[in-house]
Amino acid sequence: MSINNYILNLLNIEDKNIFINTNNIQNKLINGKNYKIIEAFLSYNPDYCPHCGVINKSQNDIIKWGFRKNCIIKIPKQGNCLTRLMLHKQRFYCKHCHNTFIAETSLVDRYKNISKNTELQINLELMEKQSEKDIAKRLDVSVSKIDRKLNEISSHTVLRHSSLPESMNWDEFKATKDTKGKIAFIIVDNTSGNIFDIQDSRKSIDLQKYFKRYPKKERDKVRFISTDFYSGYIFLAKRLFKHANIIIDRYHIVTQAYVALNTTRVSLCRKSNKNYNKLKDLWKLIVKNENDLSDIKHYNKHFKKNISQKEMVTFMINTNQELKATYECYQGIINAIKNRDIKKFKNIIYHSNKNISNKMKQVLKLYRENIKFIENSFKYDMNNGVIEGTNNLIKTIKRIAFGYRKYSHFISRIFLIKGIIKG
């Protein structure tokens, strides 16, 4: 293998018509950045004239006609150093139509100065969790270039599925300002754990149009739909998926009771309350499962003595009758869910202590209204864990990029990072 082919191989250039000038590879400081400048020539014998179509058979048809001015092409970094290829392109002259034309290469598209390898590297970088500005800085291209690449990708980022998954998770996340209602609707295939689709609205009328794209026969194949307490999702699931078991995610069931208890505690955190500091600083113990509280005594500054976690919680909840009743209701709910004891759960929500807080009463009412779907969460081992993890990833993508203006760009980045589409 010649030296020229060795260098082309190192630069990942497949066009064998490019010849490297090994005597003119230099380092230059341009705008405060170190660049490796590699000089090369592009020359070959053309098969025909692109203007008149005459076949090149001899010197009487097409001849070489000097070189075009330097073409600076951005290629990927070499040895962590920004690299540019200073390419001299051969000019040709056709003796039949008296026109000239320039040699072309597979390294870069016509009228562009960014190599295809760099374009590919942009696509690969877009599949990582990082901002567009960081990608542009690393590859020494403009942010506008990254923006145009996302425009190109998002123009064909439409997921088309012939059928619906048998088990689906439904949820939403805050998208961009140009989204309908600023809230996007996400569907995750619970079996595979992959995003099935994302819609720019969670309104019932829009979701109904979306799901009605699938024939009734396909919708009847759906067996499970896991969601939260949002009434719009439950109404839609009951109407369009007649054979599906609607499941209220257990995390959201616990969260409702957790918020009710915490709200009750916060309402007592008034400075006029002599136990204000205890209720404020030791809040984690109140919302903790009573079975996980420790019996080991340690010194506590609020009680000024050695005391166990159980004793501290017992003292705090006994300072207020409403807090105690709400705490006991909360503990019963989370333990019933943990042990999958639906009878205990129903007994709590239908025969609760009258002294519980108004917030907890609202939660129990919500449970009673959706008891059929809550029963399914006890019966089936399915939850929204996959979709909640996906939503956390989406929030991370948005936070790293300091937000997105265009919905299409945001969704394209999500699909690229999740590997659903290729750049």
C-alpha cells in the first residue's frame, strides 16, 4: 500500500482519486484554534462531458485544464486536533462544446464544504445526551448547521405503525411552546420498553382522532392500558378499547395519599405551634412506612434526649387528632398496596376515620370513583415504571439543551437518543 493510500485510510477517505501532498501537512493557529491543514489534489480522467455528453476517448475530446482555487473541506478531528483538507480540484475542458467542468468527489456533496464523514459524525453526536451548542463546538461547525440537520431529520420523523401494542403505558410531559397546550402525549410499549409514539396534544378530541386511525379490530387486541388518574385518559380508554384492562399505576395511587398526608402536616407548621420545628425537620419520618422505622435510640436535638424514630413519630402524630387519623389512613393504604391486599384497601376507603383531613377525604373519594381500575393494579403486575423512566430521560434531554423552541426538533432528539430513528 502506498503512502497516499495509508493517509487516505487514516483520514477515512474512500475516494482513491484524491492524492495527498505529503510535503505540505502543517499546523496553523486560526482564530485562536489549532488546525491541522492537509493539502491534497483531486484528479482523474472523466468518462464523458456533463454538458454535451460526449464520450472521452482521447485528447481530442476532453483535456485537463488546470486546477480550481483551494476548496477547504471540514473533515473529522485527527488526534483530537481540528483538521481541514485543502483540496485542489482538477478542471476539465471539453473540445466539442467548449465548456469547462470541475472534478467531483464522494468525499463531499457539491457546493458544500463539510465532508460526509463530518455529517455522519453530527448524526452520531445528536444521538447522545448533549446540547446542540456543545456538538457544534466539538465538531467546529456552526449551531445553524446542527439546526439544519435537525430540520432535515425532523422532516421525516413520523412513526407509522400497522398495529398497536398489547400493553400500553400512557403519560404526558411538558414539551415546547408551539405544542398544543404545551403538553405532549407519550405512548410506551410496556413489553419492549420502547417509545411507541408521541403526539403534540393530550386533548381527548386529538387523541381520539389518533387512535381511530387504527381499525376497531386492532384496538380490540389491546389487553392492558396503564395510566394515572387523569379522567381524559380513562374516558378515552373505556370508549375506544373495549377489551382492555385499564390499570391505575400504583405509584400514582400512593402519591395521592402521600400528598394528602404531607399537606396535612404542612398546615400544622405554624410558628405559633410549639412543635413547629419537629414537624418541619422530621417530615421524612412521618411519610415513611411505619414498618421501616427504627427502634434504635439516638440523640435528637429537637427532643434533647436519646429517642428512636418510632417514638418521635408517635409523639408528633399525637399532637393533633386530624394528623393522627390521616397518618393511620396513609399507613394503611401504602401497606395494603405493598401487600396487594385489596380487601384492606377497600375497607380503608369505604370506612375511614371521620377525623381525617379534608385533603385525605378528597383522595379517598378519588379512589372510590376509580376502584375498578385500582383493583386491576392489585390484580396485574404492570406499572408505569418504564414510561416514568422515559419521562425522566426526556426531562434530562430538555435540561441539558436549556430547552427547545421547536417541537419537531425536541421530538427528533428524543427519538435519536432512544435509538428509534437513525440520523
